[in-house]
Amino acid sequence: GHKYWMQIYCEPMYNEKNELTGFFSLQNDNSQQRESDEHIGKLNQLLKLRNKNLAEVNNSLEEFAYVASHDLKEPVRNVKGMLELIKKKAGDKLDEKTTEYMDVALRSSEKMNKLIDSLLQYSRTGALAEGAEEVELEKVIEDVKIALAQSIKDNEAKIVLKSKVKALKVYPILFSRLLQNLIINAIKYRSEKNPYITITIVNNEEEYNFSINDNGIGIKETDFQNIFKIFRTLNVKDNSDSNGIGLSVCKKIVETHFGEIYLTSEIGVGTTFHFTISKNL
């Protein structure tokens, strides 16, 4: 037979002499509600199990990235050390062409070291070692300015905050790094003009909408999607120090805050990065 759930309300009925004459009853078939509750309960249990498995996988990946980076760096360090030793011992005996080849090999080994460090850094982004806290926006911006003081001074950059939002709940270290990466990006891809960077925040019902605008060289529309992928950089001059993870890290940080990130840009005019931060952290 079919099992069903009933909700029954029963009330005794009395006459004028206070004698029991019967019962008044209301019955409600709540089988569908009960089945829905059971189904939701099973889904919640499944979600908890999958979250646990995901956390275990993430921990394993982080451990793997750390071990892999350590194991990869050792041979690179040995190659670099041997090249430096050969160059030092050979001294003036090396001809100009051989010296050039040695320098290229040394630079390549240094770049490989940076790539390995970047890979480890990327793998750890989003691994939350901090809780969400309310922070004062102006203080965060000031701290970022202090961290980037030399770069701001060298490029005569100006950073302007336009916001009525005084404080918001974020993961403080990740949020600070997000702003820092986007500001570094704006300074790095500057035009001939002194960098002018505007940070605007709009307070919406469910989220905060950020816009970080610059007056830099701009980005081609064909690069809009690829720019957030790891190890992708803009093909411009004087870009040898870029490790290609800055914006991919930004994307991971925004997603950790249950938000989205995208950009608008015009060549020769500038770029605006738009991202959201959820209020439900």
C-alpha cells in the first residue's frame, strides 16, 4: 500500500449539559510536505559529504603543489648554480657568444623559479585561513597605498576612492590582495600619462559593486576572457617581470567572496575592472 502522512486536529464537542456528544476533527494530508522535507534533508547530507570531499581534495592539491614546487625547484636551483659556477671559473675564457648563451640560460632558470613560486601561490589562493570580518574601507585602501608606496611614487600615480560605503564584511587578507593586484595592474600597464586610478563602490541590496578605473593603455576585447587565465599576460613591451597570475588570483578571490569579475576597456583610453562582493559571507 501507499504510505501517507496526515496532520489531525481533534476537539471534543459538548451539549448544554456539558455532556460529551462527539468530536470535531480537521485532517490535512501533508505527505507532500513531509516528502519534500525528507528530500531536502537527504540533499543537505549529500551536500555536506561533497563539501567534506571537496575540502579533502583541495588539501591534497595544495600538498601536491607544495611538494611538486619543492621537487621542481631543486633541479632548477642545481642548473642555475652550475651555470654560475662555470661562468665564474671560466671568466674571460668564454667568448662573447657563449657568454650570451650562458646569460640566456641563467635568465631562463630564474624565470622557471618564479613560475614555480607563482604556481604554488596560485594553488593557495582561496584556501581560507581567516574568517570574514567587517573592515573600514578607507583604512584598507591606505594600507594598500603603503604597501605599494614605492611603485606609486616612481610612477607618480594617484588613487582616488569614491564611495559612501564606510565598512563592509570581507576576508581581510584576500580582499586587500585583490585591491593591491588590480592597482598594480593599473600602474604596470600605464600610458604616457601619470596613472590616475579611481575606486568606486555601489551599495546594492545583496552585494557591493566595485569598479576600478584607470587611464592606462587599455586592453583589446579579444583578450577579455583569456586575461583571467593563469600565466596569461598582455603582449606589451617591458612585461618581462609579469608572472601571469595576478588577475587569475583576483578571479579566485572574487569567487571566494561569492562574486563575479569582468572588465570593460578602450585602447588608448583606459580599463575598468568590475567585480562584486556578496553581503552573505
